[in-house]
Amino acid sequence: MEAGYRYYADLLTEAEIPENGIISRTLYQDDSTKVVLFGFDAGQELSEHTASVPATIHILKGEGALTLGGDRLEARPGTWVYMPASLPHSVQARTPLTMLLVMLRSAK
């Protein structure tokens, strides 16, 4: 394998969701980007917060809800979101849910 790149054949196998819990795993990080894989068990949530940098969320598996600002939106496989810096947001999982978060540090 050549140094300098990351390869994951199946992201869903990288996030073993703990019973009644949440897992987060940083897959890649440099000065401009941080990529984190999250796994939520059913009923788990990431409470409302903000981030100092823009970010994207891509739902890979499961169903839940996203709160973005004042909007509550459905989340299912294929859902993709761009969030500007400082947007209040939260994630609630109705079923076991896996999502990819990309933080765009160079885009402040």
C-alpha cells in the first residue's frame, strides 16, 4: 500500500455499534479535514451543539432524525447534509445508525 492515502472497502464494518451506546472513530485527519465515523445504537442521540467549522453528514445505515437549526429532518441511508459553522444541530437514532462526519477546517 502506498503511503498518503486511506482505503476502507466497507465503512459499515468499521463502526461496531455498542449496545446502548455511541462509538466514534477518526478515520482521517490533517490540517484541513477531519473525517469521523459514528455508530449510534437505537435510542441514542448526540445532543444539540455547534461546531466552529463547516461540516457534512452522510447517513450510511439506519434511520433517525437530524435537527439543523430549527428544522427537524428525517435521516436514512443516502441522506447528506452540509452545515455551515455555528449551526446548532443534533442527531437522534431510531434504529442502529451509522454516519460519516467530515469537518472542513480550512473552510472557516
